[in-house]
Amino acid sequence: MAMRFVIIDLETTGNGPKKGDRIIQLGMAVVEGRSIVARFASFFNPEQPIPPFIQQLTNIDEQTVEEAPLFADKAGEIAAMMKGAYFVAHNVDFDLPFLQAELERAGRPPFAGPTIDTVELARIVLPSAESYKLGDLAKQLGLRHDRPHQADSDAEVTAKLFIALLGRLHRLPLLTLEQLRRLARHLKSDIYSLLDAVIAEKRKEAPVDDTVAVYRGIALKKPAPKPDDGRRHSLSASFAAFYEQAPPLPLPGYKRREGQWEMMRLVYEALSTSQHALIEAGTGLGKSLAYLIPAAFFAGERQERVVVSTHTLQLQEQLIRRDLPVLRQVVPFPLRVAVLKGKQNYLSLDKFVSFLSEPCDTYDAALLKCQLLVWLLETDSGDLDELNVSSGARLLLSELAIGEGEDGGRHHFFAQAKQRAERANIVITNHAFLLHDLTASSPLLPPFRHLVIDEAHRLEDAAAHSFGERIDYVSFRLLTAKIAQTLGKWPEAEHGEAEDAIARCQRRLEELQFEGDELFRLLRRYALAKKPARAGRCRYRFSPADEGGRTWQAATELCWRLRDSAAALCGAAMPLVSAPAADGSPLPASLAADLAALERQLATLVRLLTETDPSAVRWIEADEKGAANAVRLYSQPVDLADFFADRLFMKKRSVILTSATLTVRGRFAYMTRRLGLDEFYPLCRSFPAPFRYEEQAALFVPADMPLASAVSVETYAEAAAAAITAVARRVGRRLLVLFPSYELLKMTVEALKNDEADEPFVLIAQGVQSGSPAKLIRTFLQFERAVLFGTSGFWEGVDLPGDALDALIIARLPFAPPDDPVMEAKSERIRARGGDPFYELSLPEAVLRLKQGVGRLIRTERDKGVVFVLDRRLTNAPYRADFLASLPPLPVHEGGLLELLDAADAWLWQGRRPNGV
């Protein structure tokens, strides 16, 4: 492959060459024949100050570049190295404009050759990578990367990454390469010539690939041979013998934890005696193996299937990738484990074949096609969660999933997953699929009588979401737009009947869209008039029987008219749906599915706005500053205790519920009542985390903060901002700040940003910066000194061990917002039976949430950190004992903030080397 590639990386004073930002360092590596043949690196004097956060990110300060050359001094050498080569960078859209601006400033012609973006190439060649950041890809591929955010090091690693990606590209089968070549002109990178060269080499080799199958012109991975599950060692195949011998578990640096072994014994006891159990297992105990090992022995001894359900994909992946290999080494008999999710989690190959043949209307569609072509050579399961696609492609991907009505064919991924589950001893699933199965007339999970529910504190929320209903303007508009697009692409008819039907459908659809716009506009106006917005968002709880007025009446009339319009649209589309197109196009099936989805949406809308259900709570959410029709309607069941009692605990012999947060003040009463377990007398046991909290963590409560319940949110946010700034300046390097609401987070960040310019730390805030929690955490970890602000998902599931986190700040005790419709409805029910909603509901919920939040700090036996709770109700409210008695046994300090900062600083660094961790 006689091509020349120049891999370039830059460090700059900012992110805008048009704003005058300049290059401060440039690294180059020249690749020929899959080897690095030349290198170049230099600092440059940008003739302007380097911002503090750039200095922190790159470790390049103004002294470093003071004596460095100007870019113009090296422009000739740089241009000569680039001549006749591909320009390759990890994010070309950032590096190339900077380089072009500097070349122009130096009086040189711009680079005019082909470009390749290694981010895009990695997305295609590594479609399942967790992250496409350079450091994360280097780690995945085993490439050494000692100095991230230094241009010479980054260029070297990018060059090695590029060579590795070329190697993987060359290993793809010829059929896939030819399909990628047809899609290449829609990509940003100029890889078509590259693919031509690879294809030419491939044709000369004429390889026979035994690992590939072909389905309707698509290359797939052949099913792997079944692993050898024979006996690994001579340990007797009984849990009793295993527990008595207590062999070391095959884990790196394994240390026996008594709590883990006691939990194993309790899980086995519950399974073998057909009892339900609630088990609280502290962080670091090894909870997953503590239930998987006894479940595996029980399944093997009794030939009984055990189902394991988790709430998050993260934990499910951990069970499969980290815990399952250990489990296979521990149990001394063949063990079959399968994963089963809902159909919508698996790719429909027939839909993908049709999608592949469609013209590429967008970049996202072209890139997704490329990713899927490569992924199908890797995946055994067809599980769409394995893919890492852009946000723009996420909606397209969901449309390629197996439909509920699809029976499947020879390569039907869900059917294959279901068959594996039917042969399995242990089936891993998720709460949503489990709950759907409990109510389905034809269950999809294979028969089972024993169940382990991990992340059990999320089971009720998952059920409320699963059994609730939702409709919003965006989903309505997207669906109707998709139907319009399908009608617009309809193949030309051979006679006028189809053409007339399309015209009728388009007229009906236009009426439907117009009336839908008007309905959601009316609902938004009604909700905002009824309830003032908080932090720009209104949540108005409603009951159809109690609403009235001209706006509401107009909305309900429009709702019925919309339903009738949808029925008329479906009637008009019957000639199209019932008669396939002459060319065998899949569009009729697609149209039928979309029309059915539209009818379901509008049926939901009618139920929400017109039918009364005392067992459910309904509300409207509207954005005060959003579009005129930006509105969402929700419905959720208020109390699920009877459902769990009747459909779960009565039907299963043994259900084991486990989590790190199940108790309040050491008691399980709140959780047993919430889950309907009161009359089942479950085994209840709490196993503390194996950490030395007295030595590893300390809690500080500033007594000079304003009382949260006595001041406005704005006043409290300003005080919180001042306290966070003080802690960030004095204590640790990386801080996580948790908020109970986005309203308080936003106000606090705004107050902090007023004084941010001179601060030595970087602010990263959920909702302010875009991206998922995982993406924000990766950004957070790039900086030596940073403060991460989070709400909702950051209270649990965030793992920042060791040096990743020095201090945790709880901005306010996590009581539910006063306008939370579900909490309002639950409180009314408690009040109606003479109970106290605060002590029976609000307080236990806040205690569990605080336990989850504090659990973010200490993740390993070597961690050390401090917790600042800015809400002084923790130590002086009448209910303080409920919070403090539920937290780990860590020392609590109260006093003025300045006094506490001195104490925290001294405590945090006590016993550590003077030069840091």
C-alpha cells in the first residue's frame, strides 16, 4: 500500500482559530507501509496568554513557550512533510482549521490533500468501543500513552492507533469492504482510495473465511462453538462442600471478606428453603459473586433455573464480562448462562438489509450503516446495546430493532437469545423485561421459580415507569414526520389507485399534524396558567374529572378529533398496506407498523386526558421558555405493593432482593412495606462494607450555612456556591458536588461562574455541558483540579476510586422537590389513612438517597476522602438521627466553614507524603 500519511496533533490556546486562538505545540508522525518513518515536534510561541485551564490540561505554561519559535519559523518544514500525504488527526475538524489558519498567517498555501479522521475510522472499525477518546482507545488496544494532551505524545499514539485500525480494516471480508466502499463517499474522511487499495490486496489473496456466514448479501459472524464447560477441578459439586472448604476466589489480589461468605450462605439458604430475602450489601463487599456463586450451585444441584435481574446496563455488563469468567472457574460442573432482553434490544437483519439499500440522506445514516456492517462480524448476540453510536444515529438504530410482531427467520437474534435462555441454568435480564414478563399473557422468559433482583432499590421505580404511560409532542411529531417521509418515498405506482391513496393519506396527515400542534399548544398554556414554573419547568398534576374551563374543553375535543383523524388516516392507507409495492419494497410493512404506533399514541392520549383512574397519578410537564408546544404528559401507578405481592412474591418460591441501600436506621421496614413484602416474613440481613470508615472518611457540616428550609432557593444557591469555592480551593484536587434538583444545581453553577475566571479549577456541570454522566466523568478525569456538578443519576452508579475523587459535597439533603406529582399523590394516600407522609415517605426516601450519595466517596480499601454536607439540618433537625444512624460509621464534625476547612485539610493529608498522593 504505497500511501503516505502524516498524523498531526495540536495543543492550542483555545478552541476557535477564527477567534484568534493559536497553536502552542505541534506533533507529527509520518506513516508509510504501516510503519512510522519520521517524526516532528515543537512548541510554538502563540504571542498571547495561555488560559489557566489550558495550562492545567496540557501542562504547558507560558514559560515553556516563551523561548519557543513562532509557527512561521517552522511552516516551511511542516508544509514539506505534508506534501503529497493524507492529513490524519484524531478529530480533523479541530486540528485542520488551526493548521490552515497558521499556514495562512505564515504566507503559505493551505493544505489541499485528502484527510482521514481517526475518530470516524475508529467508529467504523471498532463499533463497540466504550469511548472514542484517544486515551480510551489507546488503553483498549494496549497502546502506551504516557503524556496525554501533549502534542508529540498524542501524535505518536494517534499514528499507532491509525496503523492498528488499518490492520483491522484489512482483516474484514471482501464483501464487507466492498459495501463500505460504496458508503465511503458519504463520510467525512477520504477513505475510498484507502478502501480501494485494501480491496485490491484482498482480491489478490482470494481468502476463504470460515468464520463468516452470509445472509441476504450481508456478512455475519458464524456462531462460535460452545465453550467447554467440563469439570475444572476436583472440588465436590455441592455448595456445602464449597462453603466448608472456602477456597480463595480467582480474583487479582483476593482477600477473604467474611461478609461476602456470609451473604453466600444466606442466599443459598433462601433459595434452598424457598424463602424470600432482603439483603443489604455495602459497597466493596463483592455482592455480585455473593449471589451468583450460591445461585449457580443451587441451579446445578437442583436442576432449577435462577433468573438474575439488574436495573442498569452497566451492572449487567459487569456480570457478563467480569463476574461470569470467575464464576465458571469456581463451579465444578458445566454452567450455562444466558442474557435475555426485550425484542427491541436486538437487531432485525431484514430491516437492516432494507436500510442498507436506501439512499444515505444523512451523515449519521451512512456512518451507522458502516458501523453495523463491521459489528455484524463481531457480535454473537445481535444486542444493540453493544454498539456505541452517535446521538443522531440512536433514533435510526431503534427503528432497526426487532418489532414486537416479528416472528423472525434463520438469523433472528431474539429467537436465538430465547433458545439460549431456555437451555441456561442462570438467565440474566433487566427489571423492565422481568416486569413485562410478569404481566404478559405469553411470557418470553423461560419458566423459573427462583429470582435474584440486584439494584432492588430501583425495582419500584422501574415498575412505575414500565406500567406508566407517556406521550409528548416531540415523539408525536417525529412519528408523523416519519410517516410523511415514507409516503413521500413511495415507489411510483403502475396505476392511479395507489397514487390516489397516497394523496388522501398526505391530506389526512397534514390535518393530523396541524391539530396535534394545536392540542399540545393548548395543554402547555393550560398547565402554565395553573401552576407557575420552577427553574423554567412546570409540573402540573391533573385529574380529568376535576379539570374544566374553555382551554381544557377545547383540548379534550381536539384529542377525540385527533383519534378519529388517525383512524381515518389508517383507513385511507389500507390500499397501500394490503398491497405490496411492485418492486417488493419493504415500505408497506414499515408504514403499517408506524400507523399502528400512531394509533397507540393517540389511544394513550385519550386515556390520559379523559379517563379517570384513582390508582394512578397524572401530570403535565411544560418548559416555560421552550417551544409553544413543548409539553409532555405522564401517568404512573401510585402504589405497587399489591402488584409485587400478587404477581411476584406469591408466584415465585424464592425472590432475593439485594442492594447497597435497603435500610433506614438499620431497619428494612420501609422497603418491605414499599415492595409488598410485609406478609411474607422475608429473611432480612445487612452486611456492612468492608472499609475502615473511621480512618478512610470524615463528614463535615458547616454550621454557618443558612438553613435550607428558611431561605429562598436563590439565596441558598449563592451560599452553596461560596462554600463550594472555599472547599475547592482548600481541600483535594477533584470534587464531586451532588444536588437533589437541577434547579439548585443550575443556580449554584451560575453563581460560581461569575467568579470562575481566576479559579484554579475547572467546572463541569450536568445540563450545562452536554453529554451523558459517563462522558462528563471522562472529561472530569482529564483535569488535575476540577469540580463536577451532578444530579439524578450521579447519586448512584458513579465509580471514582483512588485519586479520581478527594472530596464529596452534598449541596442539600435530597428530599424530593415539593412539586413532585408522584410524591404528592403518595403523600395524600398516607394522609388519608391517618399516617404521616414526612416520616413514612419523604424522610426514608431522602435517607436512602443520601446513603447512595455518600457511597460515591469510598470505593476501595485504599480510598481516603472527606464529605461536606452543606445542609445543617443533618445535625440539628429533629430527624437528624434517621440520617446519621443510616450512614457508615464515619466521624462527624460541625463548626464554622473556615474551621472545618482547616480540619478537613489536615485530616485528608494526614499520613500522606508531603508531595501528594
